[in-house]
Amino acid sequence: METTMTHRVSRTRFLRAASLVLTLSFAGCAPPGAHRTTLSVIPNPLSAKVSEGPAFDASLPLRITYSDGDSAAAAAGRVLSDLIGNTRATMPHVEPANPDSTSRSIAFRRAAKDQTIGSEGYRIAVSESTITVDAAGPAGFFYAVQTLRQLMPPLVEHEAAYVKPLPIPQVTIDDRPTFEWRGLMLDVARHFLPATDVKRFIDLMALYKMNRLHLHLSDDQGWRIEIPSRPRLTEHGSQSQVGGKGGGFYTVSEYEDIVRYAADRFIVVVPEIDMPGHTNSALASYPELNCDGQKRELYEGTNVGFSSVCPSKEETFVFIDDVIGDIAAMTPGPYFHVGGDEVQTLTESEYIQFIERVQRIVERHGKRLVGWDEVSFANLDSGSRVQLWRPLWPASGDDAALDSSRAAAAAALKRRVERSAANGVEFILSPADRIYLDMKYHSSTVIGLSWAGISNVRTSYDWNPDDIFGQIPRKAIAGVEGTLWSESFATVHDFEYMAFPRLAGVAELGWSDPERRDWPSYRGRLSKHAARWQALGVNYYRSPLVDWDD
Ligand code: IFG
């Protein structure tokens, strides 16, 4: 997409110029450790103890070490080395540890098995002369690096800059996530987002320890992934998007490249093919999927609910089996999202039969079903996941606060949720009035929608899953996911604007202990991230609710 390429070239040129200035100007600053340290790490770590005393200056000669043979620790060490330096001469060496000399080293060590650190947890201890990083697995090491990254000044994010001094405050951090699912959904169907821009979001998710990338790959307005057994889906069904011609799709190799890029950053890709509704792009590509056998025209509007594959034709399930089989073959992650939302043309029993049959197809291809909350009408198998999105759960927990139809719908949904939870179904929380990131920040926000309400930076952050979803046992909550539906915006610039600052809040909602986070603390930490986003070239909304410190 022309805009992105122009934007990217100018940003690199800007960074090169700026980094020269910044390195010179920064060199004159106060020596490390001369100021009171308050941490601005997001997500908020489980525990962090700052001790006074000179900071560890990462711009002085140092070695990054790992236990011999621990390739995951070595890989994490290389990520950190690449962050600290910007040339071979300034990037710290990464080498096997030498127990006889630990001074001026950042040592990545495997935690003892008995430490309840968890697969994504880590422990960091910083003194003036050494840093130790303990983790039980690859993800823990990687997340420790993201924390060390945020302990360093935002200037470290400048790709070409070499920052001197580079203070890391003396701190001991013990950390691990509350929830397993910390997700972002990109709607690449309403407006297509090229693979380079998807990778951009993967990079930004990694900074905040997010680990699930849900790609909404098909909808009425376009089909976005090559299906070798069904070529017309991309030959024809990908040629449209909201507002007119354009569109596009990921080839198998581009999709596999996205999956690999995400996996290298401990992010699992969750592909979604929305069905039975939101299927006009497929109905326009394969006429037999329509009950009347008549192919549909490509659609470029923004209505929902009008389309459905024909639930009573065998061809429909042959098609679904082809699609799920092809995508499962290129998706190492365990999840397949079948959508299931906003179906207005099927009876309840047709819908239930359809979802239960699709669930069997998903499982036959070795995946676990994920679906929007309507799929809870069906009997779901243990291990399936339901993504709660409609704001039917009154914040107050008081049904009377809802109008009668919503109260009835909320009561019905709660009954279905309780029944599903009893069957071992888990839940992903995406309350539209909170973390649908396509909701406007303010009535004056030019892009975005407002059907679920206005969701400013505080609204989006300042809620507790137990308050709204208290009916769900904590162990049945897999986690949270922010969604970027793209009816009303098209460029990566716009996607970033709607995602930041609020995505940082979603990350904290998923990672941090609800008892260890609150708006005043988060607001203060968030204020330090504008400088980091500027260094990264993120197009963010400068919310007036935050006292930005940049
Ligand atoms: N609801 C629809 C989306 C999108 C969204 C925009 C779901 C599950 C409104 N379905 O959210 O396709 O149109 O905010």
C-alpha cells in the first residue's frame, strides 16, 4: 500500500537524523542513578522492588551470557543485545556464561524447577554491576527482555540510535501473567492490511507481552487468505473491501510468514473464518453455497446479518471442510475461530445444528473451536472457547439497569454461559463497550464507530473482569482480547491511532493481577509511553485524560 511504503521510508530517514541529534544531546544528561526511579513498566509486574543506588549502565562494556546449550536464553540475549547496540561494535557479545566472572554481565539463567515461576514468568535482579534474568522457559526469557527494554529510556527504541549512558535502575522484579489469553483481533476483511503492517502490530504486541493474534480473515466485504482447494475465494472474493475496489489477500506463504514472525515473539495466530453469517465474499465466489444456487455480487457496504451459507446443503459442509483443512494445515496454533456472530437468516435450531457440525469439522482437523458468544447456543465441547462481545453484561451487575429486551437477552446469555462453563468451555472477554478498539475515543474522533458507546482511555482500562463477568468462575476465563474492526478506517496509521493508547490497557488487563492495578497508577505509567511510541513512529491518540510525559 503506497501510503505505508512512503510512511516507512520517511520514518527511517527521520530516525537516522533524530538519533544523531538525540545521541549527542543525551550524552550530556545526568549520570545514571542520579534521579528517583519510578517504574513505568506496562503491564504492571506482579512485584517490583526498586533499590536506590547507581543504575546499571548498559552502554558500558558488558557481556550477555546464557547457560551453555540454552538456545532459548541465547535467542533472548540476542534480542536484548540488538536493542542495546546498533552496530557490531556496540552490540554486547552474547556468549555462554563463565561462572568465574559475572561482573558486567547480564546473565540469562534457567530457573530451578521448584520455583513457581510458570512458563511465561521471569525474575530480574539488577545491581550496579550485574543483571540476572531467571526464567523457566523461552517465553519467560523473552518477556524479561521486554521488561528490561521498558526499564531503559525510550530513546533505546530508536532503531539507529546508540544511547549513552543507558541506565537500568536497580530493581528486583518477580512477574508472571494472570491470564493465558492476551489478544488483539485485526479485522483485515473490511479493509485489507498488508502482511508488513500485520507484522508491525506483532512487534507492538510483543512490547506489551501480548500473545494471541486473532486474524478476522473473511467477511461480507472480502476473503483474505488463499485456500488452495478453493482458488476462486481469492481470485474473486478478495477483490473488494468497504468503500470500493481494492482488497487483497495473503498467499499461503505470506500467511505462513506471519505465523512464523508471530511465533518468534511468542504470539499464537488464531485464524477466523466467520460462518454461517458474514459470508458474502464466499457466496459471491461459489454459487452453490447459496440455497438458491445464485451467485451473489461482491459487497462493499457495512451492513451485517444479511448473508449466510446454506445450512441444508451438503456442498456447504464440503466447502467448510476444505477451508478449515487448508487453513489448519498452515496454522500450528491449536485454535480455529468459526465466528458465528450476527446470523439473521437461520432458525435457532438450524444455527445450533450448523455450529455443532462445524465444531466436529474443526476438531477433526486437530483444532479447538473458538466462536463469538452466539455459539453458546450450541452444545460446545470442553476446551472450546466462547468470545463474549456484546455489552449485555451490565457494568453494575444489576439487570434492572438494562431495558427489558436487553435484560432478557442478558439473562439468556448468562444461562448459556453457565451451561457452557459447566461443560469445560472457557471464555475470552471482549466487552464491546470497553475494548472494541474501533469505538471512538470521544464523540469528536473522526474514524471509528460508537454503537457500543464511547470508549476513552480510562473506560477501556478501568474495569475488572470479575465486576462484569462475575458469573464466570475465574478459572473459566482464558483472558481478554481487544478488537480492531475496520469498517471505518483503512490504513495502518488509522489502525495504530485506534489501538494506541488503549492496546497497552488491554495488555495490562490480561497480564496484571486485578488487585495490583488501578487507574491512577496506570495513568502515571502510561504517560511515559508516548516518548516510546514516538521513537517507534506509532501514530497514537494523545488523550487529554493522560498527563503525557515526553
Ligand atoms: N459487530 C460485528 C463485527 C463488526 C463490529 C463493529 C462482532 C462479533 C460490530 N460482530 O463484533 O463484524 O461489524 O464494531
